[in-house]
Amino acid sequence: MNYKIHLEKFEGPLDLLLYLIKKNDIDICDIPIAIITDQYMEYIEMMKLLDLDVVGDFLVMAASLMQIKSRMLLPPDPLAGPEAIDPRQELVDRLKEYEQFKIVAEGLKTKEFFRQNLFGRLVDEEKLNEIKADSEEVLFEATLFDLINALSEALKHVPDKKDYQVSQEEFTIEGKIHSLLHLLMESPRISIMDLFRRSTSKQEVVCTFVAVLELTRQKEIIIVQHRQFEDIEIVRNTANETPSAAEDSNG
């Protein structure tokens, strides 16, 4: 598959570590470094499989994790005394500081969103109630790591083909993009796992995944979850549609 995705916005190595810590329900001050390192490397392997242009940014952190893991395996230095520094401490401090920055940034983003929804004058009460009714369902935007996790699970359940007959692939990234947009015209939202289950091979699963990434990059779709680590749904980004396209999709 000669198709490389360039992501304009992506989560970095510290985001992945925080994601794994939350996913495993781990105390950030007592990270099981061996488990986290192994899982971190699995995500890097998936990024290499997808030929994502952000892989290089994660390799430095991978080297640091391997170093910490090696130091944790060594017996304690008898000359260091009881106040020996935990090999994980520097990483823990970085993660806690980064987490605080993320909390502050999220708070500012929420205030910005709240400000955008303020009205400078009185509005029709009936219209206001309609707006409130439409906004009752709370959805959260899924991350790149949520997507990679879903892809990893999907690949585990796709059986390997036993025959070795060489045949021309019947699917392409462009074809999958077209198919996905067509499906979203028939249904307002699609479960990404249901989408993967339609695939008959691992190559087709990966092809579908890259099509989802490309449409996300183009802002044609939004990937959302009701709660973190739950099933991911794909929704058409109506805010990105032209008026004519919106009329066509409505019939």
C-alpha cells in the first residue's frame, strides 16, 4: 500500500503514555514500566505498519522507556542508600507537568466554546429549547490512539488467508473513501468496528483505516466516543459541507 498519511495535528509521545496509563487504570506515580513499555512499542509497530509520518517523534521516548526498563531490572545499588532516586521519577515529573498543561488547555477550550454560544440579545424561547434538546447527547472526539487501538483489535480477529494465490487487490484508499462517504449518506453514524468487520483481509482493514484517517485529516468526518476507550463512531462533518452538498444529502 503505497500511501502515506501526513497528519497536521497529532498526539505526541507523552499523550500516548498518559493514554496507556488511563487505559490500564494505573497510578501515574507508580508506573509498571515493563508493561507500559511493551504496550508503547506495540503502538509504534502499528504506526510503522500504517507508515504514519509521526513515528520518528515516538522513537526517542521509546529509547528512554527502554533505558528506564533496563535500570529497573538491575539490582539496587547498595551504596545509594534508602534515598536512591527512582529511575521513573524524571518521567513521572514530566507526565504530571504535561497533564497539568493539558487540563489548563482543556479548560481554556471549554471557556472558548461557552463564549461562542453566548447570545448578545434575547432569542426566541422555543428556538432556545430546540438548541438545548439537540445538544443533550454528549460525545467526545476520539484520539489517534483510540483509532490505532481499534485497528489492533480488528486485525486480531481477521483470519489469515490459507491460500497463496496471487490476485489483484479489488480495493484502494480512494475507493474506500468513496464507499465510506456513500455509507454516511445512508446512515448518520457508523461504528468503526462494524466497518472493519466488513473487511475480508488484514490488508483491507488497514486500507479502510487509512481511508478513515484521510477523511479525518480532510475534516470530512469526525470520530467520536460516548466515553473514552468505548466503541468509536464515525460521523459526517456537516460543518464542512457546502450548502449544495448539504441539500443533496438531505434529498
